[in-house]
Amino acid sequence: MPKAGDGVLITYMGIAERCFVLYSRIESKKTFAPPKEVHVQVTHSMPPQKMEIFQSLDGWARDNLLLHLKPVEKCWQPQDFLPDPASDGFHDEVKELRERAKEIPDDYLVCLVGDMITEEALPTYQTMLNTLDGVRDETGASPTAWAVWTRAWTAEENRHGDLLNKYLYLTGRVDMRQIEKTIQYLIGSGMVSW
């Protein structure tokens, strides 16, 4: 059983528990609705003078932040680590992957599932970033450095979720349908930043 010192495991179990509670509430209603009505006054995330300072940093972000983004063609892709479905040996590779996966302890699988759920909720995080003054992507394709970085970060992070999703699916060790429902509920519920 997890202990208080297990940090990451506890965090992911907390996410899973909140998602289960959300699922239970929604399942009992049989229609989709957020689990609770959130009454948050929409305000600007920073006063105008701070927003002006933040926007003045756009050139710095372009020169110093964007240079750390790798071109897509130089990035690893999830398929680089998975059996190739076009290969004649695909079924044997999946069988071998499943045999190796039998050795993964259940608590590691809980962590992998929690990580995958977190990664698959990227639409929520990008939506939240786009609500913040000074960095929001006003058009969905804004050329500002902050907007470019947010989209590129989301695309880069998406690979992690894709890899974990496909790997866990191929292991046959987790209930993918329940996980997919959890992800859909999590994304559909949105996120409130306090």
C-alpha cells in the first residue's frame, strides 16, 4: 500500500480518486455536467502595469525561450519505442512486450496510469494557459513568443501521453476503457486556477 513518502504515487492516486468521485456523480445523473458549479469572478490575472511588463518580455522569450524548442523532425516520437504495426514481427514484438510487462509491479502501473491521465489532459492545461493575461494565445495561432511556446510545449507533452497510452494498452494490464472515461471526465470538467 502507498505511504505518505510515496509522493508521486499519492498524487496520482489523488487524481484517480477525484476522477472516480466525479465519475460516480456524473454516472448517477446519466448526462454530462461538471461535478459542481464553480462561481469564480473572471478577472484579469494581472494589473495593466504588470501585463505591460510581461508583454515587454516577449522579445526576451522569443530570443531565449523559443530556441530551446526542438524541430519536430529531430524529436523522438512514441512509435520509436513501440512495436511497428507494419512489421511482419509485430505480433511477436507485442507478445514479448506483454511478457516483460507481467513483471511490472501494480504500484508502478498505478503511477504510469496516473502519469498518462495527467498527460492526456493537455487540452485542459493549454486552455488554462490561454486564460492568463500577457501569455494567452488570442487567435489560436498567435505569433507571440508566449503563444508559440505554449503550443509547442503542448505538442511536445502530447507525445508522452501518446506513448504511455499505447504502451499501457499493449500490456493488457490495465482497464483502458475506464481510464479513457476518466480522461474524458477530467478534460470535460475543466480546471479552476486559484
